[in-house]
Amino acid sequence: MNKLEEHVAEIIEENGGRKFAADVLTYGCVSGCVPNLVYYVDTHKWFDKFYHEIMELVKKFEEMTGEKLHHTGDLKNWYAWFSFEETTRKLYEGGF
């Protein structure tokens, strides 16, 4: 597990485990359900802290889907949310 995956797993466990993960996958970070990623100041810190892991995740996602990701709005915010949601999906499907 990389640092991004470890941190996402910690946040999931701290907030209710699989039920929380299911909420993230259903409603997304845009709903405000992830307390660590509500404000731009927090999503920007997240993006900066996990930049390399996020870009690797983007690369793998694009290779898997065969399509380029196109962010909307604030770049750092969008990629922070994408990284949390996609990492949550991977962990959820893996039965963490």
C-alpha cells in the first residue's frame, strides 16, 4: 500500500469503515462527507502531499479506461477528490 492508500484507509476506518466508504462511493466528496476534504485549503494540501501518488493513479485510471481525465473547476480540488474516491473504490472492492 502506498501512502495515499494508507491515509485513505485510516480516514475510512476513523469514519465508520465500509458504511462510510459506501457513502463516499454513492455521494462523492462533493457531498462533504469526507471531513478532511471539504475546503479548498484542505484539498490543496492533500493534492500537494500526495501529488506523485495521485498522478500515478491518474495514469493507471487512464490506461484502464482508455480515456483522458478532464478536470473541471479547481484542478487541485478535483484531483484530490478523484484520488480519494478512486482509492476508496479500490479499497472497498478489495474488501479492506
